[in-house]
Amino acid sequence: MRGLKPRIPEPFREILSLIKGGIFYMRQNLLRTHIFALLLLPILLGGCSLTKLTVGRTVIVYSQAGAALQREADLTLIEASVRGNLKTFEGMLEIVPENPTLLIMTSRAFSSYAGFVEDKMEDAEIAGDTDTAADLRARAIDYYGRSRRYALKVLSQSNKTFSEAPTVGSVVFEGALRRLKKPQVEPLFWAAYAWARGISLQKDNPMQVIDLPRVEAMMRRVIELDETFYYGGAHLFFTVYYGDRAASIGGNPEKAMEHIKHVDRINQDRFLLSKFYLARYYAYPQQNAALYKEALQAVLDAPMDVYPGHEAATAIAKSRAKRWLAQADTLFDTATE
């Protein structure tokens, strides 16, 4: 088999050309065709090993092409691209279910798409459309759950403890975390992030909130191993953790601010979501209307290329800043400003 170059069937060759060309947006019918072609690979290629080889190479291409999406500033295009990838990635996992790179990509894709669903949920809540908001909340919870499972599956490949992460004893769980190394930061972060967001959407469910200490331990381990990962995302978790809770249950505005400063340091003050978090999870809980408006306006006034190569994150920050700034008059007592 060494040196053999399998002939790739025409339907799958089209998928590869789309990926290599950096084209992520697909119409729904076209996407279904590509997924169907992908699932037919064992028949088309005439051998399971060649199928896995081809899918493995495709995973590498997708992984390398991700930077193009980070440079995109059109949120509609980004959302459609991420949505289109969800079932493509899950289809490939039917063929290579243990591929760690693909599992991480799938986890990140579901968390990313869930973020778009959350944004729509907030819009529905603002409009008073409770039924739509409830439906979107349920969908976001489901997507975060899938994201968590895929990331934990990667971690469980090196330590079976993570296959029982929600139920294993805390001492055993924390011991497994201590054995993780820097190369495992990526699945660790996405598992913790998805778990945290799912809990955040179910704050009224004690059976969900009870898992928060595990998420906290996971994020602390991320900081220990590589605090810079994903824009310093673990620090943003602790911004919410300390900023969005009352002091009686562990809230601490000063610690929230410390973590925001870490994010600004890591990104040289170019990551605008940090300013959004400053407004949303520090200024708002403190009822500091002036700081709230100043931080959100700074996001809106910043140029789109403030963080070159990361225009997607900038666009998301601007979209959320616009929505939350528009609510300022309802969030603060104007008589005390």
C-alpha cells in the first residue's frame, strides 16, 4: 500500500476543492449532497483504510483553513460557515470516530454555533418573544452539550477518568486534571467552556450548577498550562465567575477586574470582547453606568482591523456591544448616574 495514491471520487473531490479554495459557505441542499457523498466513501473508494486515509487528510485541510474564518468580518457568513461544518464534521466522525483533531474541531464548531444561537436568544428576550427565546435556549444547551462530549472524548483517550467527568469523585477528577500536559489544553478548554456555558443557561437548575466547581478546576488548570490559549479565554471565564455573582456566593468584582487585565495583557489590548466583558460582567453588576457605556462605545468606535487576523472576534464584540448599549437605559437607574 506504500506510495499508493487513491483515486478520489468526483463527489468527494468537489468537497476537497471547496475546502482548499477557502470557501466555507454552502447552500443547504449542496451541503446535504456533500455529506451524503462523504458517507458513501467506503463504497466509492472500495476500502475502509483508503476511506480513513482520505478523511484524515481532509481533517488536516479543514484544520489549516480555519484561519480564513478568523479573518472574516461578516457575521452572517461566519454563522453559515460554522453551521455548515457541524454535520460535515459529524459525518467524518462516523468514519474516524477517534481522530483527536476532528473531535476538537467538532467541539469548537458546536460551541461557536451555540454562541450565535445565544445571541438570537437574547434578541428574542429583548423583543419579549418568550417562546422563541425558550426554544433557542434549549438548542444552545444541546449544542454546548455536544461540544462538551466531543472534547471530553479527546481527554478520555489519555485518561479514562474524563469519560466519567460529571460523575467521578472530585479527588479522582482533580488528580486527572493534574496529570494533563500543555498539548491537552485545547480539548480541556473547550470541554470546560462548553460545560460552563451550558450551566450558565440553566442557572435555575441545581443539578447543573452543582458541576460548577469542576469547571472552575478545569479552567484553573488551563491557566496553569497555558493562560494565553484562545485569547486568554480561561481568564474571561473567571471574569464571569467572579463578576456575575453576588458576594454571598463567591462574587468578587476585584478578581473579575484582575482577569480582564490579564486578557488585555495577553492580547495587547486589542481583543475587544475584553471590553464587552468589562461592561457586562463588571460595570453592570456594579451599576456603574458611565463605565458600562464608555467600554461598549469603545468597542463600537474601534476599527475593524484593530486586531489583524482576528476580525471575526472583533465583529462578534461589536455586535454584542451594540445590543447591550441599546439596553443601557433599562439596565440602570438614570436618576443615580
